[in-house]
Amino acid sequence: MTTRDVSRCAWAGDGDELMARYHDQEWGTPQHADRHLFEMLTLEGAQAGLSWRTILNKRRGYRGAFAGFDPAAVAAFGAADVARLLADPGIVRNRAKVASAIGNAQRVLDVQREFGSLDAYLWRFAPAASLNTRRASTAEVPATTLESDAMAKELKRRGFKFVGSTICYAFMQATGMVDDHVSGCFRAEGRRGKR
């Protein structure tokens, strides 16, 4: 099966192979590895004001620049690392976003010490499975929810940056805390009865 052979959510169905693969293999699939959760929190924050396509095209660059999203390694980044990152065309070279990724890695370490894992901490905000309803189109998918509001408020309280409610909801979608594949998408059809 090629990425052109199926019906998918509109945002991933325009023929862009990278977007289609991301949609087909990752988006909306429950993720629990701390490194992956930190990666997605970083990438969703980096997207602020940009398109997801831009970030997805830079994902490999981000993985190299940010030590494979090892929170301990990123938390130890200093001034020389910041200079290196701001000169790296493989990522979004925005000083506030670079600083937030480093600061957020430090906050991740705090969360891991307190809760045992980033996974245990973040998944507390996932809505009950019964609240995941299949929508007819992407126009019906919300930008924020009460759960993403709560996540954003708590992350900000802990000192995380670039974690507004819209970013948190996109993070929830990306990591499978919510399943927003719309009716008619092959991923939605394959999940009937599995919510």
C-alpha cells in the first residue's frame, strides 16, 4: 500500500509523503516513552507560528541537534550549545524556542524525579476514552479542551515554556492521548471499537 491508496484526515492527504507517513504511522497512536514525549513537546512548541510541515521537515535536524531528545543531555546544554543551535539551519533558529527546549528538559528531569516518569505525569491529563468522539471533519476538531487547558496551566506552573493550551492539545493529538482521526479516515475505521 502506498500513501496514496487510502483516505486519510484532510491535513495529511495532499500528497506530501512525509506528512502522510506521520499521519499513518504515528499521529494519534498512544506514546509512552519519555524521550518521545519530550520530543513531541519540543516540536509542538517549535511549531508556534509555523506549519507542522515545516517542523516535520526539520525533525531529523532536531533529533541531531538536541541529543536524540535525551532530557538529561539537553538539560545540561550551556551557552556554547545555544550558539551552536542558533547557527543550525536544521532547526528553527529562534532564541526563545531554543531556550524553552533547554529549560523544559530541566523541568522534565524535575517531573521524572517527582512522578517517576514524564509519561506518568503527562498522561494524567488525557481525557477519559469515552470523551474521544469520532468527528465528521477536521473543522469539528477543537483547538483546545478542558484537559489541554489543565495541562497547560500545570506545565506553566512548573516553569515549562511554549506550552499554551493549543500546543498542549496538539501534543495530546500527536501522542495519542486523544484520537482525532475523522470519520472516513482509514486510521479511524481501523480503530472502531478500540477506543
